[in-house]
Amino acid sequence: MDPLRPTQMHSSCPVCGEITLKGLWEVNGYTIARCSVCSLVFVQNLVTAEDLAAHYAGGTDDAYDDTNVECLNYYYQKLGSLIRSRFPQPGRVLDLGCSRGWFLDVMTGWECHGNEIVASDAAAARERYGDRIVTGSFEEYPLREGYFDVITMQDVFDHFRDPILTLERCRRLLRPGGLIVIKVHNISCLYAKLTGPNFYAVIPPSHLFYYDAQSLTNTLSKSGFQVVQSKFIGHLLKVKTVFWRLSRGNADSLFYHVYKTLDGTSLGEVKFRKNLHDIITVLAVKPA
Ligand SMILES: [Zn+2]
């Protein structure tokens, strides 16, 4: 059990306010609940910014390092094409949780901005994008009303403690007609249904929310966005990364031992395409 686990709990749904919540699972000492009205799945423990800072001091995701850029780019290029199909003329893009700036690298011709909380990653992105990369939490990001054409959040929205507050800030940063793109794990995919609390993305307190097309659409609608597209975009994965994900960071698990065995071998580096509908990408617009 996580010794930092908060004992204060959400008494209502963080998105719709409903008070009838159904406890689903206990994972890592955290309670995961589902709202009986809007079907949102979330960590019911009230996690503070300090709790998360202590948690993230323990390490980051193996898939996000310089040796894995080719795999990450597979998705980034598909997303870049999708954005360009809607915006043939380059504009201004903000990538929240931009890591080392790899997604921005595929948005050539665009005015690229990023926000990243991990200082070493932000520093790497700043080498190419300078002051357009802001280090720190999104709560501290400067509010430039109506400035951006596109805001993207890839593998980041489910980490935020307050999705409504996050989307409110995004809505203000976007110009009317601007686009928000959110990529998260899909808690309603068949794989998640079959594995329940053992689904590889169920890793509280890293992931505080577990969305699907319905709950994500509902959350965006509550915040004044209009969902225009929902897609399952495939990924390129290394064999070793699969075992890392399955281990969910638990160094005692069998999966972790397989990962360590494969790490540095040619088999571990073999890449394959995966699309289990376990990742959902939703595009929504701020009405003009
Ligand atoms: Zn709800």
C-alpha cells in the first residue's frame, strides 16, 4: 500500500456532481469508483498536488525516453495529419504535457508551444523551442485568452486532478472555432473489461481518471466543447514496452522480470503495430 495514500474522499462525481457512486476496485490502496449517472470512473481518494509531486519523484514511464522516439512518432504523425486535415493553414499549437517536444517536432510550420511539469524534459524541449516551452504545472501556465488554434493532451488528461478546471483553462486559451485533442486510455475496451482492476492502465495515483468515449464526451460537453470526432488510432510498440506496461511499474512482478530480461536484447527492440481500441483520441471544438 502507498504510504502517501490520502484518506479524504470525493463525496460526489467530479464532473456531474452526482452523489451516488459505486466502488469498483481497490488498487495500490486507492478506491476506484464509477458515477451512477454519467458513468465516469475515477480515483475517489482526494489526491493533493503535494501527494502527486511525491509520487512522481519516484520515476517516469519507460516508453517516454529518447530511445523510443520512432514508436512515439508513429502516433504523433497520424495525429499531425488529422489536425492538418482540419487546419490546412498552419496556426498556433499548444501541447500540454509536451515531454521533450517530440509531438511539436512533427508540427512543422506551426507556431509550437508546450507545457511540461518534469523540469529535465522541459529543458530538452526548450533547446529547440526556447521560451515557448513553459516549465511547471498547467495551473501556472499563462492565460493568453483566445491565443491558440489547437491544444493537444496526449497521455496527460487522465493525470489531472480536476478535469473541469483543466478544460475551462483550455477553453479560454483557445480561439473560437479552435480544436482540443485528448488522447487517453479507454476503460470500456474489451481488454479493460476482461482484465478489470488488472488492466495495464489502472495505475493510481498516476491515472486519476479512467475515461471512455461516453464519459469523455460528457466531460467535454460540460465544459462547453462540441465533440466532432472520436478515433482509435493504432500505436507502434516495442516488445519490451509491452512487458513494462503489464508490470505496471511493480518491480516484483513476473512481467517486470521479463521486461528486464528483454531490455537491451534485439528481441526486446522488435516493433509491432497494436490497436486494441485501448486508446481513444477525441477531437472537440470550442464553438465560434
Ligand atoms: Zn457523474
